[in-house]
Amino acid sequence: MAGNQRKSVASWAPRAVAGGVLMGLANLVPGISGGTMLLAVGIYPSFIEAVADTTRLRLRLQPLLLLAVVAASGGLAILLLAGVLRDLVVHHRWITYSAFIGLTLGGLPLVWRLAQPTVRAFWGGAAGGFAVMAGLALLQSDPTATGSTSSGPFLLAVAGAAGAAAMILPGVSGAYLLLALGQYEPILGAIEQVLEGLSGLNSQPIAEATVVLLPVLVGIVVGATVISNAVRFALRRFRQATLGVLMGLLLGAVVGLWPFENPASPAPLQAASALGLAGAGFVLTWTISRLGTTRTDSSGQR
């Protein structure tokens, strides 16, 4: 029994670590969805089942371990790389978005495999998902968003719920929603305060950041509870249509990234490098999605 459990953990652990890291980073980049990254690496169905079970207090070891690995990986990625990623988005956007285009498209083979054999509902869902994502991409192209307004506990909690939506719903950009709500800079600033306090062993910046981050965490818990159970219901009752929507969201997510939101479009000499980065990202997520993939991904965690 213990041997079977170790085998089961080994089947999803690499994808859970990679998915957590990519989800954490994706939630910091406007236009990119953390849920898309989980879908791309092949951990999405198991993640949804684990979140839904946990929020209903159906506590089992394997789902709890999965959530712990994803959360810890994502949290560490955000804490360690938030500043670096923000600089990349501002000063080298074509590099960042090229990589995420490839990372996103690398999940298509997995969704296609899960959906076999396809029926008409799958293609209808795919068309609808693509249309919704393309529409969101047009809305997300507003260059006037600054990401900074006043922050109260309620608005921060709403921002947390938006972040939960981005973690669970592929195609929904958490960073863009934070920009639209004016909470992008306050939340990233609070994360940097935590790092500053930890590095200097100073509790004051951490206490100040807690005032911002605590309502965000409350919003994340509430949002994750509602959305995860809704997605699980859809996957169980309308599986083909839901997988089709997920496929459409993956394809449509690229619309919001290419050509990297003017005026940051790549110069002609950058095109080959951009294609190379996208190709590398595709291979990375496709390879990760193959690691330890079992039939249990079709229905969730064993």
C-alpha cells in the first residue's frame, strides 16, 4: 500500500511543482492565466478535484499533498521572482510573452488526448471558449490601466477572489484583473515588503504588508471554494463541452499575447528569437505534461 502511494505521488509530483511555479509566475504577468499553466502541464483535472474536495472538508492525503506542493511552489516562485518578472515584462516584454505563448500552446496535446473521442459538443465548446478568450484579449489591451488605486479591505478581498479565478479558470489573467481593479501595484508592493522584512529580520514591513495581504488571502479562499466546485460540476456533467471550452481558452489565450501588446511588438530581428523561445516553451510544457501521466488525469486524483 505504501509503495502504491509513493508511486502515485511520483506520477504527479513533477507536474505539480512545475505547475505551481508557472502558475505563480503567470499570475504576475498581465494577459497570462495561472490556470492555463496548470492545464498546460497536465495537472488541472487533479487540481480541481483536490480544491473542490478540500473546500467541502473531504480531507484526503493525496489531494492535500497535491495542493501543498502547488501552493508552496507557486508561493516561492512569487516571493523569489516577482521583481525579476516585473522588470522583464516592462523592459523585455517580447521575451516574456514569447516564452508564455509556447508554454500555453504546449498544453494543447494533453487536452486533445483527454477529450478523445471528440463529439460535436467538444467543437462547440472549443469555438465558444476561443471566442470568449479573444473578446477578453481585446478588453485586456487597454493601455490606460496603471494598476494603482486606493486599497480597502473589501477591494483587496475582491482582488483575491479574482486571483483565485485566475488560478482555476484557464484564460483568465489574474494580473490583468488586478490591474483593472487597481490592486496590482499595492499587492506586489506588499509582497516586496515581506521580502524586505525577511531579508532584514525586520517585523515592521511584514506587519504593514499583512494589512494588505490578509484580505487578499480571504478573497482567494472564498473564490477558490465557489469556482472549483463549479468547474468540477461542469467536468463531471458536461465533460466533452467543458474540455472543448478549455481547448478554446488555451488557443484564444495566445490572442492576448501576440504581438505582445503594442508598443512592445518585436522588431524583425527579434522574430527568430521569439519563435525559438515559443518553441522551447512548447516543448517544456509538453514534456512536463507527459511526466507520470496516467489515466487518473481523466477523472482526477486517485
